[in-house]
Amino acid sequence: MPSTPEFPAPPDPGCCPVCGQPNQCAMELARQTGAASTEPCWCTQVNFSAELLARVPAQAQGLACICARCARAAQASE
């Protein structure tokens, strides 16, 4: 079924919900490939501000990770 305003397409868990670029999520890559990650994802070492989290569309919250570039940009602007 094509996406419409009433039924938007589900978010791509491999893309940042803020900028749309690949998010390099180690957990999503492990899920896609079936290969366990040997190191924790980069995002476990970062604090995400409430302002940045508020930029994530409601339909993507908890389903797609913010990328490192957006996280760094948000930290630099604080």
C-alpha cells in the first residue's frame, strides 16, 4: 500500500529520522545481517538533548536512530 498523509510509510530504521541519511546504527545493522556487533553502538556514548529528540517525527520515535552528524550538530549548538 502506498503511503498517504493518513497512512505514512513506516520509518526506515537504517536512516536518521531528522536528516534522512544513514544512521550507522550498530544494533540495526546486526538485526539486518544477523551478525552480532562486537562493540556497542556509537549512540550509547552520546547524550541526546530534549530539543534534538523533539525533532524526531512521532511516527519514527523509538523506531529509527538519530545519526552521529545530527547528534554532533545538536551538541555544538548547545
